[in-house]
Amino acid sequence: MDCLITGATGFVAPFAAQGLRDAFPGLRIWGTGPEPAPPGFPLEGYLPLDLKDQAAVQGLIDRVKPDLVVHLASQSSVSESWRTPVESFYNNTNIFLNLVEAIRRAGQRCRVLSVGSSEEYGRHAASDLPLTETLPPNPASPYAVARVAQAHLSTVYTEGFGLDILCTRSFNHFGPGQSDRFVISALVRQFVAMERSGDRRLTVGNTAVRRDFTDVRDVARAYALLFQKGERGGLYNVCSGRSHSIAELIQTLSSLTGLAPEIRQDPALLRPGEVMDIIGNPGRLHATTGWMPAIPLEQTLNDMIAWWRSQP
């Protein structure tokens, strides 16, 4: 049994691979991404290519003949999509379209997990919280619009072409090894830098924003369970069902490190059209697979502190 993970050099891929190995003993996992694999890459095989190259993607599917596909590849930063909206949208829609079209042309029978985002929900009324999969998307950023397009393409290829595609709306996930382009990892990196330098300045954006955060290891376990038990064409929130403000996370990091930072807001970190509170309802995922998050937020933050401390 073979699995293909796109975006295989990204943050989530090693955790997803471990979750799949736990769920499918003997699974051979292939990875692909735009750059060569780093030293010690944890997958059985790696094929570097540009997913925007349709012919190359077709060759990849013809070679690997995957039984499972985890589509993680994306330009995944909302803030980056505001800086480069055309490139971000083109990348995130075309790479997915090339992938599913290659599967269709190959006649490959496989199950595809199309990983989407809670950003698809966009602006919503407080009365809509917690967000459920029945709410219509209302994207509020270029990144979110591309993710909605990906979900619609999934429906077209499932209903129109008979592919077996599952979709997620994955809420914010975090953990050790995450890039500091993302808010929690950026905060943890700054706290570790404070330990080393004695400088107590903490640069932040909008600390009132609230998000539903889940440990990436719990997210990976959810993905594996969806391959086993998810319904073809199904859409599933992957989330904790709770939200925390950035200010609360800063307080927790202060407690864990014993540091009291001097908070400074950077206007460059503020986003246009910011959605102030996002909480998801994981009820459908739980009912289908039995999944519930298991790793406490404080444990994840401690693991991230340890990881950043290990970095030069």
C-alpha cells in the first residue's frame, strides 16, 4: 500500500506520516515538494517537483500509483496571501487541480485527503459560533478564497468524475518545528530569545484575536482516522472546539518561562479584515471517527519551547 504526501518538506508532513504509519502498518510513504529533501528526511521516497507543472504531476501519479494521497502543499500563510495575492491564489488552486486531474487521467483508485482551512468560513456572526460544516463559506482573504475554490474542485471531481476525496477545514494547528511565520511559534521563539539576551521586548500584532488551536500531532491522528472512517465527499472540521486569545497565550508562555515581557504592537503584523474569533465544532469528525484532541495546550507550548531552545 502506497501513500503520497504533497508538501512533504513542510511542518505537518512528518506528523501526518507518523499518524498514517500508526494507522496503516507497512504503508510505504512517498513525498513530493519543490525543493530537494533535507538530510534525515523521514519518508521512504521523495520526488522533488513543481506541482504547478501538470506533466510532472502526471508522471508522479503514474510512477507512485498511490492508494492514499494527503494534499498538504500550499502557500499556507494568510498574511503572505495579502502581500502576494495573485501568486498565492494561483499556487493554491492550480496545484490541487493538477493533482486531481492527474489522478483522474491515470484512472488511479485512491483516497485523497484535501486539507483545507477554517479561514474558509471568513466573517461570521457571533451567533454562528462554534462554526459547523453546514455554514456557507465567506472567505475574507486571498488565501481563504483559494481554499474555498479547492473545496469546490473537490466536490466537482467527486461528484462529476467519481474520485474518492475527503475535505477538511483544519483550524489553527501548532507544535514543535513550526515556522515562526505563524503566530504561536513566533511568540515562543521570542520568549526563548528573551532567555538568551535579557531583552524583554515582545513584538506582537492584535493580541485580542481568538483562535481555535490544536496540537499538530492530534491533527495528524485525525487525518489518519479520516482515511479509515471518513465518508467519500465528506467535509470535516478538525479543531478543538475551544478558542484562546493571543493575550492568553502570552500569559501562559510567561508562566511557563518565568518571563514578563514588555509587549509592543507592530502595525505591520495587523491584517486587513481580521476575523476576531474563530471556534470550530468538531462534532461531525467525532461522530464519524471517534476523534477528540488529547494533547493539552500547555504541553504543546512546552514542547515548542524545548524545540526553540534546541535551535542555534
